Amino acid sequence: MPEALRRTAVVAAAMAIFAAGCGGGSDDTTTETIGSDITAILDAAATSMGEVDTVRFTIERAGAPVFIDLGDELGDLLEFKSADGFFAGPSSAEALVTVSVSGFNTRVGAVAIDGQIWLSFVTGTWQPAPPSYTFDPASLFDPHQGFRQLFIDGLTGVTLVGTEDRDGTPAYHIRGNAGEKRVEAITAGLVRNQGVVLDAWIDQGTGRLVDAFFTTNVTGGTAEWTMTFREYGAEVTVDPPDLGAGG
């Protein structure tokens, strides 16, 4: 198992303690520097998200089930619950993905580097992901498809809801309509052919994305998506796993 992935598991177990002690990260600031004009906020967010080197992310899905695409031959098999991991630029990520299989929750190790994905299922060994497995969280930070591009041209009708404290970080709360293409990118392909109303919280001092929330319509009802972004600039290295080795 890659060293950084082990670190992800440890950090996930201690998340509440760490958050209480560190808030939004040691480099967060309470000084308002980007201004409350919507254009200034979006410009700052696009610039900051285009400069992300490393960041810790969590994605949580509640409500109606959403399935990771494993191809028509396998149907709705892996219900996505959550992902907790790190991104390392320019195009690598690793995560522990919680999925439900026939009502049984399990965690899957995932490493993605330059579009190639490896998985470690319950057997504990690393294997290349099947071609139909498309969940690559590195897409959230793709400078041409992910959050940077969302803040450049992917939001319409944007309003400033207010200023709020998010885990110790003063943030602008904005709301806008996100188009289908950008939604697909920021959900790593889990949501397709659907635009959403997206709420985002932007660090007032750095322009970094702190939290995001939106809902999607799926078979069986509504799914709620909560994303958090912390530990920008942490020392993270994503390495290819040893195939056949324990996860």
C-alpha cells in the first residue's frame, strides 16, 4: 500500500481531532483580501484552484443511491458512499472509497495517476481497474475541466449568499447554476447529463474552495453531495501501487 494512502487512512480516523486543533489549515487567514464582488470572488477562486499542488478532499453522498459505472454487464453493483483522499498535481490522486455492495459497506483503495487507475478491493491486493471504472477524483482538479474551469465559465446566475465561518475559515458563500459538463468533471463522472444549483464557500483570504454542496435527481429520489477541501499544500506523493501486494 502506498505510504500516502496509509497516511490517508490514519488522517481519516483522526479527522475530528485534527479539525478541532487545526481548523481550516495553518495557512488560512482571517484577513479579507479578495473583496466581496462576485467577479473578484470567482476570479480569485479560479486562480487559486488552478494553482493547487496538493489538497485533501472528501466527497460524501447521502440520499438516493448513486452507482459507480462498472459497465452494462455488471449493472448497478457499487453504490458510492464517500471518498476521502489527497490530490497531488498535476494529475494524481489516491483515496479510500466507501461503497455499498448489496447493502454491505466496504472500503476500496484507489490510486489514479495520469488517468490510469488501480484498485484494492476486499482481497487486499492491488489490481488495475476495469476499463468501465471511471471514478477518477483527479478530474476535480483538472485545470481545463474541474473546479478551476467551473469558476471561469461554468457558473451562471451567481449570487453572494453571505459570509460564513467554515471550520474556522471565514468564507464567502456563493450560489450559482453549474452546467452538465462541469458537474460531470467535479463529481469524477458520477453525475452525468445534469446541471445543478451549486453552493460554494470560498476562503476570503486565499480564494481557495473550502466546501461545496449540491443535490442531483437520480432514480429513486434526490442525492445530496457534500465536498470539503482542506490541507492545501500538504506534503503528499502519489506512487503507483505494487500490483498483487496488500492494500
